Amino acid sequence: MTTITNVFNRTALAVAMAVAFVANVQAQSITERAVSHPDTVIEQTSVTNLKTDSGKVSYTETRPLDRIVAVVNNDIITEFELQNRVHQVALNLRRQQIELPAMEALRKQVLERLITETAIKQRARELNIRVDEQMVSAYIEQIARTNQTTVEGLRERLRGEGVSFSQFRQQIRDEIVFQRLREREVDAKIEIPESEVDAYLAEQAGFTTGDTTEYHIQHILLPLTSDEDANEDTVKLAKTILTKAKDGEDFGKLAVTYSKASDALSGGDLGWRDSTRMPSVFWQTIQTEPKAGFVAMAQSDTAVHIIKLVNLRDGVKAKLAGTPVEQTHVRHILLFVSDLTPEAEVISRLGNVKQRIENGEDFAALARLVSVDRSATRGGDLGWMQAGDSVPEFEAAMKALKPGQVSDPVRTQYGYHLIQVLERRTQTMDATRSRLAARQTLREKKLSEAVATWQRELHDRAYVEIRTEHLQ
């Protein structure tokens, strides 16, 4: 999800505060107005101060501000939201040097993404998935550190790009909710049987140079339905797009215009992947002509794909025993969220523990005192870890730390952690770790496909009414 831009008049703080208050009151009834008045034009009352000889005189004026462009179940998407998101997507595409499609096509593509996001938020509300302010603040602080700046520095950077910090904060909240919902409805249902791990390792045991080649891939996805006539039209459209791509039209622009995949607004770019980390239909297709610039169409049971092989490179990785890998000596303090210790309290407690460590108290002693993990008796010591040994959130935080550093509270499926890296080294990989790496790779491959299917299902189950007269 990309950030939504907003306009805030910093030269008239009193006026802005009044406008924000009125807008907030109006927003509470906006859904009811949309349902009862199909052609609602949302209006905003603005307060203006005039300077006279006797002092300030305030008056109000009402002006058209917004229109409803789509209804998703009981929620709405407004023209203001759509315009803001289109603006941000356009900025992101320019940064990636992707040619912008026609504005009408871009608006429709962005609207489809907003509809999917709204359906996801509604599902999260159904399941009562919530995020408190401390959690959002902790994530933003982590983002700032990752970008080697402070929260205030991040705020200034966003302001320079025309992005409201309050809207950025809301985006982070939405992303955390999405992550939790995905963990509950998708991640937890993915299983990797031992037989799949065995098959994967057997394939890798006799690898050749081609097995370890990485491929930079872009794709366009057009979903199929149970309607045969509609599917024929989809295939015809796919052939038209394929012709344009082969004729040299910018593939990223085509993806933004036509693709229904969640990565459409980033030009359909899947990045660098080896054969084990891409859908089977992609691998089978690019094998027919594995060279840079190759474009082809492929069809699966659920969709038609246009695939472009942007480039190839040698991607030898630590897949089998004997390959040098980086290992990290790490320890942690773990606290659970429960009815007795809610999330906000857990984050606050860990924040206090981190402050005590930074003030000179011993990490191991505090781990023995407060950590609920079995490693507490060892001072929280987890020993030497490498890629695939931990869940992605823990691993990402661990990689970002320098020896001696302590993280902010990091959330995983197990609870909240304070993580400290002690040292790093390069070591050879044994057979047990090869199985762990194989399992993680297989899980990543399944997760990507499962998330895309889940998002489409949420979108398709929702009642959606698009106000086409307001899309022009």
C-alpha cells in the first residue's frame, strides 16, 4: 500500500484546526449519507477570519469538496482519496522511471486497489483486529532508523514529497492490520510437508549453473472467471497486450494500465528470483527462451499471464551443505500479549527494559528477570542463527542491528522481542540448516500465491458500486 497525500495549510493553523474539526464530525456520518443519498456531494464548512478595526470577525462558507466514486459494502471511497492516491502512485512510478499510462487508466487501476484495501479493512473489523497508537509509533520509529534518520527527519522528508504525516501514520496502521489479518487467514494455513522438503533438496543436490541463475521478472495478471465469454475477451486482451510489449511499449506502463495483480502499481516488477521462488507457470514459460527481453503469454487455471524476462544473473546461494553463510550470535527478551498484559503495556514494559539496558544494566540479567521465553535461563541467548532460522520479522530486525545494538520492540507471531546482536561470523552450512532454508523458500513461494488469491477473493466477495460518472 502506498501513502496517501494530503494538503495542510501551515500558514493558518487556527483555520486548519477548525476545518479539521468540522471534517471529522462530517466523516462520522459520511457512510449513512452515501447510502441514503446516492448522488451525495460531500461539502466542507470552512471558517475564515477577517481583520477589521474592531478586531476579528469569523464567518463560514460552504463549498463542494468531495464526491463519492465508489461504494464498497458499507464504506465509501471519495474523489479526494482517489486523487491523493493517484498522485502518490504517479510519484512512485516516476521514481522507478516507468512511463505513466493514460490518466483514465491509472485512476481505474488505483481505484481497484483502493477497493481491495477497503475490503481488507472491513474483514479486519469483522475479526476485531486493532492496532493501538504505541504500536504505530514503534513501527514508525523503526522505519526512521532503517532509513538512518529520526522521526522528525522522516516527517520533513515526507513533507518535502507532499505527503501528510498523519496520512502516512494511517498507512502504517493499515499495513500492520493487513499483516495481522494475513497471518491469521493465510500464513497460518500454509503447510510444508517433509515430502516437499525432500523433493526440493533432491532437485538441488545435482544442481547445474542454470539451477542457480536468478531472473529479473515483470508480469501482468488478468484473472479468469467461470464466465466463458468473459474469459475469451480476457484472452483477446492478453494477446493485444503481448503484441504491444513485443513491439517495445513500456512493460511497466502496460502493467499499471492492465494488470490486476497486487503489484500492478509498481509496474508488475517481481524483482530477482531463482527458479524455486517463482510460480511454476512462470518458470515453465521462461525456460522456453531464457534470454533478456523475452516476453510471452501463459495461462493457468485462474489467470492469464504476460511475462517479461528483464535480465539474468549468476545467483549462487547457500542452498546446500558446505556453502559459506553469515551467522549471527543473538539474544532476546520475549513478552506475550494477554488479557492481563495488553499490547500497549507489553510495548511500554519493553521500552523501559531497553532504556535500562542503554543506561548500563546487564541484558542477560534482565532477560532472566522478565523474559517469558525458555532462553531466559541462558540470559536470552539464542546462540548462532542464520537465514531461515527465525520468522521473517525477527530476522529482518536482527539483520538491521550492529553488534551491541538493541532493537525496539519487534512483533512476531510469538509476542514482542527486544533483540541484541552480539557478533557475526561466516560459517559453513550443514544438512540440518539446508532443510530449514529449503522449508523457508518453499513457504515464501506458497505464501506469495496464497496472498494474491486471498486478496482477489475478498475483493470479489464485496458488494462494489462504482460511480462511473465521477471517475472522469
